Amino acid sequence: MSTLSRRNFLVTAALAAPTLRLLAQGGNGPVAVALTLPTEALGAKMPADFVGLSYEIQQLTDPKFFSLANTGLIRAFRQLSAHGVLRLGGNTSEFGYWKPTADAPEPAHPATREVAGEPKAEYYAVTPEAVRNLAAFLKATGWSCLYGIGMGTNTPERAADEAVFVAKTLGASLQYFQIGNEVDLFDRHLRDPKTWTPKAYLDEWLAIARAVTARVPEARFGLPDVASDVTWLPQIATLWPAVENPPHVTTLSHHHYFDGPATNPHVTIENLLKAESMRKVQHNADLATGAADAMHLRVRMTEGNTCYRGGKPGVSDVFAAALWSADYSLLLASNNYSGINLHGGTGKSVANSVGGFLPGDGLLREQGKSEAEIATHPHPFYTPIGTFGDKYIVQPVGIGLGFAGKLSGATFLKADLTAPLQSAGINATAYAARLANGRTSLVIINKDLEKDLALTVDFGTHAAGLVHAETLRAPSADSREAHIEPEAKPRALKAGKLAITVPHTSALRLTLEKK
Ligand code: BDP
């Protein structure tokens, strides 16, 4: 090392596999990393239906939205994934009620506290027509469904009535029921903060889940769908063994938003992409997967996005969000999550879920933007599929999710490829996996806003045929576009190695042909 200057050093990573040799140049030059793919050990399997979206229950108040007639939306879903998972829930699910017939009266609702800044109690009827149309929509898209039944203002009887109709109508497209959304926040408006605990929640949850199971014996469930207090998962895992005759739970779930709301100055492209933003994700993943292991279940990230309360223009709806969602998805997949549902939908449904107004709109108006210009942004700003009149356009955050989703069905190679990149001084992450078709894929996400990565990959024992490369890119981190571009010609390896640059603010996927 003595011949190497401070600006040009060599590090041998203390990792059994992969072996890493790294040559970093200082200044603005590219950071050079030589990386050898690990061999045999396999880690988490990313299910074929990993990719998912989350919508408000309020969305069902327009029965034409999730319907066969909405061909543009069907196309956008299929563009994202051939086997995705649609989750219905959100704040509005606490105020949805089942309306079995056109003349069924609106039930009496329990009194709820009004809290400044929290959604007002506005109630939404869910009708058989909406559920029937949803069933046809799911068939047309090839997606399945996590169906949210409210807990905040519901009764076990009404929940069971709704579940009977939903189970019969959705059939095999129904994966499971979720009861209650962000129950860790119920102490703010729906329940008495003095008595609301995971135990109190579990008792209420069991009363509803048992009423449902009594009438839908094959019913499966996911829980607890907390907003941010992931310690609820281990607490539930501790309480669970004492539950007699437990309902059939398949999934532990929680949510994650990077930060928010739009007016929070911390919500910037720089902070979203910082390695630190994924540290909290990893911390919560450790808690969640620990609880799931104890219950012999898997975890699903059922709701979340870049910035809560509808997202932030210029952060949630730009290319940086694509790099964030690609990295976030693969980080969770490599942590053995069964899937992820990014939240979105129409501006109205999400505005309804956060008290009637998207703070991002206020921000744009403060910046003097015209209404015509504001209308060019997707609403909500974080939505993976934007609604523009009758057109549905997959947004950068959705394109990043789809890019990560290309590893669906793959099994990760067991190695932390990110740590060595970051210790080389570049804000990049990497994931390697064996695809369902036996090929090996390596994804490198260069979230660094300045430094290019000069990468030499030694495919080691994976070395075989040609390498196919495709990039996730856009003109800049703040452009309102994202492109997945396959290289026209596959590249040949030289002595089992490939040298390739991953420019800053872009991602690359290399897939190696089999022998
Ligand atoms: C979550 C809610 C969802 C909201 C979202 C947001 O479950 O209904 O739309 O936050 O604040 O907490 O954007």
C-alpha cells in the first residue's frame, strides 16, 4: 500500500465472498471497483408476485375504476408486472362500509375524535358492483388482491358480511384479508390513547377475524399493517402463541414512507438517495423478519412511498424516485420480504385519505406555479401510475419498481455486495441473483449524484456465455422521466470478466447467458 497515495488506494475487502479489489481515484474521476461474484450460497427467494401497488378503499366508490372497461389502467398494471398484487386499504378503509344492496341504509357510525391534520370522518360505501368489477379487473391484469376491511369504525358482523361476498366474488384472486390500516396510529383518532396497545388491537382483530373465519372457513389474513412502529410485529409474535385456535395468518405487514410531508425541508432528492435513508429500512426489516421467523411467516411491505401525505413534487415524481424504488425493492426482497406495494391512485382518493388536500399542491402554488403547470404533475405526486384524464402513465417511481421486479422469481446470491461499494466511497448498491431460468443477474444502482462507477465484474464460476446489459436512466435526477434501455448487442466476456461503467444517477442490470 505504501506506493499508493491518498487519492489512489487499494482495499481488499475482508469478505469471504465476494472478493473485492478496489481502486478508487480521488477528485471527480470514476470510482473503480473490481468485483467477483459469489458462488453457490443462495439467500432469499423473490416471489414471482413481488411487485405490488396499494390503493385506497375510497377508490372503490367509483366502480368503473377497477373494471374491465378501464383498459388503460389494465395496460399500465400489466406493464408493471404480469403477476402483481393489488392491495386495497389506506386511511379511507377505516371509513369504508359494506353496502350490500342499493337501498341498504348507511349504518350508524361510532363517534370518532376529530384531530387537526388527520382525515375527517367521511364515509365510503363499498358495493357489490365495485367488488364484481374488481374481480374482472384482476382477471384481466393477472394480478391478485390483498383486500382491506376496516377496523376503526366497523363491526365483526359487517366485516363478515363483506368478507363473504368478497371471498366468493374474487375467488382465487384473493390472497388474503387485511383488517385495519395503520393500527399503531389509532390512538391519534380512533381509539383511546390510554388503553390502545398491541394487545388491545389483537383482541379486537381476533373478534373480527374469527367472525370472518366462521363464515369464510378458508379465509387467510395479513396483519398488523402498522404505519411506522414496527416493534408491533415482535410484540404480536410474543402474544401469538397464547392465541387459542388462531385464524389463518399468512403474512406480517408494515408500511414505510421515507419522510414527509411535502413541506418538510428534509424531503429532498439528496436525502432520499442517501445510504442513510435505507438504514432505517434495514433496521425495520430486521425487526419485522425476526418476528416473522418466530411465527413461520413472511413479511410484506403493504404500503409506502417516498413522502407521506401524497408525495412531494420534484422528489416523488422524478427519476430520483425510480432509483429509490429500485433500490428499496431489492433491499426488501434480499431481506426475504414476500413483496412490496407502493401506494398511489387518483389525486382525489389520496387527498381524501389525508384530510382532503395534498400539501404538494400548496407547495407548487407557493412557488407561483400555474394551475395548468400543476396539472402536469401526477396526483398524488408519488403515485406509481399517474391518472391524466382517461390516460394512465407509469411514473418514474413505478418504472424503478418494475426494473427491480425483473428479478421476480429469482434467488439472491448470499453476499453483501453493497457494503464494499459504499466503503469505496460511492453511494451505490448491488444485488446478484440466480433467475428462475438459471441465468445470473447482477443489478448495480448508482445513486451517487456525482461519481461514476468504473466496474470490473469477474463472473467467476458463473462465467459462461454473453452478457446482456440494460440500464435504468434519465437525463437527470430531477427529470420527470425514467427509461429502461436494453443494449442492442450482448457483450462478450474477456477471461470471464466484463469492464463497464455505471454512470452516476443510473442503474445497470447485467444478465449472463447460460453455457
Ligand atoms: C398512509 C395512509 C394513506 C395515505 C398515506 C399518505 O395509510 O391512506 O394516503 O399515508 O400520507 O399513512 O400519503
